[in-house]
Amino acid sequence: MAPLRDFPTILWLCIAGVVAVLQPVITESTWLLVHLALLGALSHAMLAWSTFFAQALLKTPESADPPRLQTARFLLLAIGAACVFLGVPGGRWWLVLAGAVIVAAAVAVHSVAMARRLRAALPGRFTVTVRYYLAASICLPVGAAFGVLLARWPAADLFGRLLLSHTVTMLLGWVGLTVMGTLVTFWPTLLRTRVHPLAARRTQQVLPVLLAGIALVDAGALADLRWLAVTGLTVHLAATVWWGSTLLRPVLAAPPRRAPGVFAASALVWGLVLLVSLILHVARADSWGHLVGGYLPLTTIAVLGFALQLLTGALSQLVPTVLGGGPAVRAVVDREFDRLTLVRWVLLNGGLLVALLPVPGDVRRIALGVVMATVLTLVPLLLRGIVAGVRAKRAAP
């Protein structure tokens, strides 16, 4: 295992757990939890594992993306994220700006490496995955700029417009495009079945449409035209559904039963719920200020339902894969990640449903606590899986 590739995600999740426990006494604790999950744990995982997938698909030489370059961008991302995490709660806008610039630099290095891989690789059907990574890398600095402006000018009406642009560009652009590009081949791998024959083609078709939808949302928000923002979100939803139709055949052929498929499938369902809910919320809001007021449930779905649940499913598949050692070692590691899968799934998704219902505040806090605790079980499972895999490899003849 490579420490800078594998352990920052665990570190950010552990810090998020501490913040969750100390939430009443930490300034901007809700904001901090959201960004520890998305900018910290998930973004590091995406940067690291998209590199892994690009190499697996393109089979490029090491010179296209040497390990020292990978290490540099992992470090830059961690330093930049830490600056943002300290800057917003502390009201230090210059630190937020510095952190955003450093994060953008890390992703710029990442995009250059991806472009070099594409140039060095032979033409192939799944090079579309790396093109999605490049498109996602373009979205991040734009979304980060909106985030910096949010920290600088928290005025009510402008705040709502910037918030929508920041959310859509980061969540649907940086995160969404990375996930969609990866799932072309990773989804059937999670389910242990075959790729849909039209998956690569449809993924290629919808990329410009997805980017156009994000651009329309940003233009609508900045120009104070909510109808244009709703149009952009609807365009993005239509393209996502067309792309997602290629996920159905693998599910029907091999319904998810193991932890990776179970959690990833649930995350995708929550992702669809999030997108539809966001469209309805923006369309129904009386003003940009009113849009901000109802954002917390959407944020809860995005972080707990989609992002962290997807991370749970993905790492449950990827960590055993990179440990290697053959089928016997893989079986040992898989057993660790499959522990209490049904119980964890019920607590996570059931608790999230309760938290989203119109229940008393104490009930909602308890439900969210259960969900967060369930998500954090990923940390000991990761560590147990790594230790079990290393021991099994050493014991193997």
C-alpha cells in the first residue's frame, strides 16, 4: 500500500468523526463536516483512484505520470484542503484563497498527467474515462473560485447564486463527472458481470451535454435567471438518465449482494434523488435567499447518501484489488469488508430517511449520529482489511 495514496482519505474521515462529536463547540461545524467529506476524503480518493484507473485502462509507461508527480499532487491537495478547513471557520479569507489556489494547482497537475497519458496511449474504447477526468479537472478550479467568493461576500441574494454555482460545479462537475467516467468499467466490476455493449458510446455522447448543463446553471445563477439554472439542471438530469440506462443490464444480470455493489448502488439512487430534489428546490424557491434556507436536506443527501456511501462501496472493492496476492488473499480481505453489510446498509439508509422526514430535532440528531457512525465503520474495516491482506500474503506459500 502507498501511504500518500491510501491513508489521507482515512485521516479526513477520522477528523470528520471528531468534528461530528464536538459539533456544538466548533465554529461552522456543519460546513466543516461537509467539506471534510467532499473536499477532503472524497476528493483525495478521486485523485488517487482516477490515477489508478487511468493506468489500468491505458497501460501507459511510468514516464507519462511518474510516482513523484503523483505524490506531489496528493500533498498539494492535502495542504490546500487543510488551508480551506482552517480559513473558513477562522474567517481568514486570504487562507481560503491560498487553499483554493493550491487545490486547483494539484488538480491542474493531475489534468496534465491525464493528458500525457492520453497522448501516450493507443486508441481504445474506454479512453472516454480519462476524458471525463479531464473535464472534471476543468470544473474544479471554477467551482473553487465560486467557493472563495462565497467566503468573501456572504450577502443574502448573491450568496444564494454563488452557492448554487459552487454546488453544481463541484458536485455535478468535479465529483459527478469523475464518478460517471469511472463507472463505465467499474460498475460491472463491482457486480462481477460484463460491461454493457453501449456503455462507452453513451458515455461519450453525453459528456458535452453534461458540461452544457453545468454551464447553463452557472450562467443562470450569475445572471440572476433562475429559469436558465433550472433548464441547465434538467439538461444534466436527462443526460445522466441516458447514461445511467447502461447500468441497468449489469444490475439485472448480477444484482448487488456484496458490500461494494450494495453501497454503490444505494449511492447512485441517492444521487438521482439529489438531482431531482435540487431541480424542484431551485424551481420552487421564491428567491435566491430562500434557496439557501432549504439547502441543508440537499447537503445531507449529497454527503451521507451519495458521496460517503459511494466511497464505502468503491474502497470495499479497490483496496482488496490493489492488495493483490491471488484469490485466497482476496477472499480474506473481502470477508473483512463484507462484515455486517446488511446491518450497515439499513442503519445508513434508514437513518438518513428518518433524518429527512419532518421529525423532532432530537430524533433528527440521533438519526444523523447513527448514519455518521455507520459511515465511520469504514475506517476500522479499511485498516482490518489491509492488515488481514498483508498477513495472508505473508502466510501464503
